[in-house]
Amino acid sequence: MTKNKPPSQRQLKAGELIRRALAEILAKENIRDVDLQGVSVTISEVRSSPDLKHALVYAAPLGGGDIDKVIQGLQRCSSFLRGRLGKEMEMKSTPRLKFIADRSFDTAEDMARLLDQPKVRQDLI
């Protein structure tokens, strides 16, 4: 993806379809990776390359946890997940998956904590 060019409608649609399918696969499948055992994973966004051959998958453990371990576990399972994705979706080729830690939830929490401070709250009124 070029830095200045926004994603096309095709990329956005493919990303959303991949996101939904991955979320369903992770919810249904019994993933054997030790870092993913008993962990619910949130797939917040999928960004697809223009040729749809690569996808960046933004993920985080639901309710907190060791995000780096979860991402490493997902990366180790990426071939398996790609195979399951190929069975779930009708695409010419199934994209290679690269998992990235989605830290936006942490940022939102930090912002809420900052906005809740008495000195800041008085300025918001």
C-alpha cells in the first residue's frame, strides 16, 4: 500500500470479509498453540494490499493479557488460519496473514483516564 493513497473499496470490502471470517474461525476452532489456549482474540481491523495477496491483521486479547505473546501465537498459526480462511472465503487467492498488535484499546483507556482527572474534567465543562 502506498503511503498517500487511501485503500480502494475492493480492499476495504476484502479486509472486512477477512476480519469477519478470521473472528469466526478463532471462535470456532480449537487452536493448539500454548499462547492462545483459553484466550479470546479480538480482530479489530484487516488491511489488505492492493493485489489482495497480503493482509495486515490487527489483533488483541479480549479483556487484556499479554498482547505480544498472543500476536506471536497468531503468527505461528498463520499458515493454519490461512488454510481455514481459504475454505471459508471465495477468493482467487488467500492472502498471507501478518498479525500486528492493536494497541488502540490501551490508548483509549489512557485517554479516558486522563480525561477523568479532576483538573482536566474542570476544563471540559
